[in-house]
Amino acid sequence: MIKKVRQHINQNEPLLFENSSPGKRGYQLPPLDVPAVDAAKVLGAQNTRAEIEGFPEVSEVEAIRHFTRLSTQNYAIDLGLYPLGSCTMKYNPRVNEQVARIEGLAWAHPYHPESLTQGILAVMGELEKMLLEITGMDAVTLQPAAGAHGEFTGILLIRALLESRGNPRKKILIPDSAHGTNPATATMAGYSVENIKSNDRGMVDVESLARAVDDDVAALMITNPNTLGVFEQNITRIAEIMHAKGAMVYMDGANMNALVGIARPGDFGVDVMHLNLHKTFSTPHGGGGPGSGPVAVKRQLVPFLPKPRLRQIGGQWSWNYDLPQSIGRVRAFYGNIGMHVRALAYIMAHGGDGLRNATMDAVLNANYIRALIGDYYVLPHKAPTMHECVFSDERQAKLGVRTGDIAKRLIDYGFHPYTVSFPLIVQGAMMIEPTETESKAELDLFVDALISIAKEIEENPEMVLKAPHNTRTSRVDETTAARKPIVRWKPN
Ligand SMILES: *Cc1c(COP(=O)(O)O)cnc(C)c1O
């Protein structure tokens, strides 16, 4: 029962190099009306380069068509539901884009004097204020360029605070449901990582945690709600345990889409956290950036925040560099400012009630999917679902079909796959996050697709094992692609 298969023009696109023919140009210039000079002589040989060997030569229309055709092979949130769990692929309202393109904001340059950039500084100041209201924290830096970058900044802040107290300590505790960036961050910041087990409800086991905290532990990095989409109900108790031993609580705020307007990390014991503006606050997302991962802290960590810090004196905004305890810059200039503009536009357009509604709709949508596919797929953790739900391929695996196969088959039904095989504590994980921006009609199509695939697996597993069938490229060898990538074109 394929209700809607979105197919594009059936045309495979060669590489631009393969389309090349010598002498073609994508531009035309008027005839030279000044004496010709040798560029290498005028600019110096070190500033000019020879022709690039094998550079593709195509006309303007060929270049345009090439990239436009490639763009039709992509999937995007603007085409349909993008249920990639943990990533919060919500729709980005176009008004954000319009605001970010306002000339004075889009063309502000970091070397402009403060007297000429009061507007953009006010935008950043206003965003800081709103993020503090949303998180319940005391101060925030907008510098970090992604969630992982925010984690790294946050752990450096914890290290700096503990060092100022005489001992940076050695270990960071991380629950086994955590995102891979958490242990990577801890390691990069010079800490060793100790795993904390989850219990069968999918929450941190408080007893194991209490046993693991000693004087060597600098912090716990916890995601809340965690990557199972489960709210850590013991979070206040967990924070008390950490604080009693002089350790900090870092919250990975990638899942704030389940909390905004409902609960504030600053109120449940968190000392440092990051936000992913490109997840929760509807700034463009994917393709490697740009992202934005502001880090919010409690009072005791404020002196260590990256510099410069934004301040307002007598109505004038300026940058404060005079911060002797700061960990320094974590990025050139002031962060991905275009993302700040979009996030502020999103927050202001929604207002407090609108943000809370968005959160409640995100949770409702995830629970709707959970309820409707619950008869077809195994849900290992039965605790209440927040903004995403994690199923297992357990039942389908018995027939030889795994989460990755089901994901490929979803492409035939016109959907981007869910997150495959993460979190690691769920065998054959199928992690689904619809976000609040999906209508009941779109969710129903998605649910129908998943139910239809579950039936196909019982009747004709080959259909799913060989998917996708409706794409221009069928299943690729992902292992070879990852291990032996061919990234340079060679004429054959
Ligand atoms: C997305 C995500 C991150 C990393 O954020 P980036 O912006 O991709 O660097 C960290 N933790 C969790 C739980 C996430 O979902």
C-alpha cells in the first residue's frame, strides 16, 4: 500500500567533469578596453596560479542544470517528514530567512566598529536574554558553532572552574545512552570517561551513579530527555549526588525541543548546558553547517566564559575583553550570527505560549506515532515518551530484516529514514522524531508506510532487503564507501 511515492525525473546525472568539453565557458566578458598586462608580473608569481589541470569546462546553462538536477536527488524538510531522531529536523519558517537577509544584519562585518553595529549587538543581547529565560541559567555565550563545539566549551569551563579550586579532577561520567559526541568531548578536554548504566526504564541508574562518584569525578554529562526520548525523572536527585561530591552537571541540551516552555534545566540542578539553535530554534540544519551551539552556565562558571562578552552600558552595546579568568576564544569573532538572527526571529514569532505549544505538539506527535506502530514494532523501554521514540527491529530481525533495511524501504515510500542503530543500548534501534511541524495527515502517511513495511517483511522480506527500488541509485556498499572513499575524479 504505497500511498504516495515521490519520484523525480528519471535522469541520472554524470559528474561535472564528465560533462566537460574544452573551451566552454560559463561567462562572457566585454572586450578588453585597457592594455593587457601579465598578471604574474603585476601581482607576483606567488599570487597567481597556473591553469588547473582537468578543471571542468561547461556553459552556464550546463552548470545550472547539473546542480539543479543534483538538488532533485536530495531529500529535504521542505519535501516532507524528516524523522531523523535526535536531530530535530523541524521546518524552518521562511520569515526567519527574510529577517536574516535584512541588509544591515546580513552585511554587518565583525570588523565594523561597535558604533555601527549596535543593531546586530542588540539582536545578540536580546537572544542571550531569551535563552536565559528559556533555560533558567545565569549567563550564556553564543560563540560555539555547533552542539559538539558547545560541549567542548562547556567541559573546558568546568575544567577551568575546578582548576581554580585547586584540582581539575580526572573523570567524566557518561550514561550509556549518550550521543557519541559526549565521550569524544570529554576525551578532547583531557578527561577519561566512565560509563553509567541505564536501568530497564531507560533512565540513569541512580545507585550505580552514586557508587561511581568520587573525588576524581569532574562532572556528569547527561542528556535530558535522554536519547531514548525518556525524561530523567531523578535529575534533581542526580544533581544533588554530583554536587555533594563537588562535581558538576553538564546537560546536553540537544533535546530541548521536549522542554522549552515546560521545564528549565537551571531549575533542576544543571550547571552548564548547550543548546543547538539548529535543532530546537529552527535555524537551517544539515549539510555540515553552519550551526550554533550556545553554552549557558550558572553563576560560578560565568568568569570563565569565552571572551569577548557582550555587555550593555548606558544603552550602548560593546564587547568586553577584560576577563582575566576567561578560557579565551573558542571561535573566530562572535559565532554564526546569521543563526542568532534566525533563532531570535523564531522565538519572538512564537512568544512564550507559542514555544510551549510547539513543545507539546512535538511530544504529542511522537506519542501518536508510538501508539500507532506499537503493534508492529517492539518498544523496549516503556517509560513515557517525550519528543521521540526508539523502537527495536527485534521482531523483524527474526525474519532477517534489520533496522537499516527498513530505513532503506522508507525511502521508497517517500520519507527520509529515521535514525538507524542509535542509541547503542537498543539492539537494532529505530529512532523516530517527528517534531511539532508535522500535520496529522503527514504523520498518518508515515505510520502507514511503517505498518506496510512491517507487513511486507512478513510476506516478502526480499522486497525490503533489496530496497530502495524507486531511487536512481539503489543500495550502495556503505562499508566500502566509508573505508575506501574515492574523492578525486580521474579520467578513465
Ligand atoms: C545533535 C546532537 C549532538 C551534537 O550536536 P551538533 O550540533 O551536531 O554538533 C549532541 N548530542 C545529542 C544528543 C545530539 O542529538
